[in-house]
Amino acid sequence: MARIRLKLGANEIEVDSKDFYVDNQSVDEVISNLSRYVAAETKVENTEPAVNYLDSLEDAEIHEPEFTAPIPIDSSQIRSKINILVRDSFFEQLRTVSEVVAQLYEYGWAARPLDVSKVLVNMASNRELQKESQEKRNYYSNILAQVR
């Protein structure tokens, strides 16, 4: 799933791949058009020259799971990638290690389940995520465990 989010002052635009199809050839054009629109709106509001915030984007990645293989990540990168899933509300429901690995794959990152499991356990022990055991399986979320 591709997501493009541009924010300049009070203006923000977010485009999700389910809104329309963006391929590798058109993604630059889409981002350029969106940034010009956001910049134009901000310039009108502030009467200041617009700043190109695209230059400040860090770790911008494009992944089309149906066309490209995911990028292997090592264990030191897993926590930051899981934090992206947290930010994107993935952990609003209870999730297993397998589901987390699959979602990382959808975002374009390949990680070993054992490494993901270790990071999730560590995040739960640091109270960054909630951990719940049901039927001999561990589930992780950023919500309190529901009453059974």
C-alpha cells in the first residue's frame, strides 16, 4: 500500500493507494503536483514564499508489493518499522507475530519472524505495546486488553 502525505503549515494532503493507482513512473509527478498545490495554498494564506518540503522527507520509500520484492531489514531496523505500523493504527486490534511480519511485507520490508517476535516482546516489556496471551498465542496491540 502506498501512502503519500504532504504537510505545509496548516495544510495537509494525504493520498492512499486505494484512492487511485500510482506506479513507479507516475509517483514523482503525483508528489510534484501535490506539493505545488499545498505550496500554493500556503502561499495564499501566509503570503510568504513556499518551502519545498519534499527535500526534507527522510527515508521516502516506494513499494508495490505486486511488482517488487520487499527489502530485507535486519533486527536493528525492526523497531522503527513497527513504530510506523503503530503510527498507521495497525495495532488498534490484537495482532500476532505472523500478522506483523505480513504487514511489514506489505509495506515493503522482509523480516524474520523470530526477530520480529523479539522486538515485540521487548516493546511490550517497555510498555510501548500491550501483550495478551490467548489460547497459547501471544497478541500485541496498543490498546488495553479487552475483558473476556
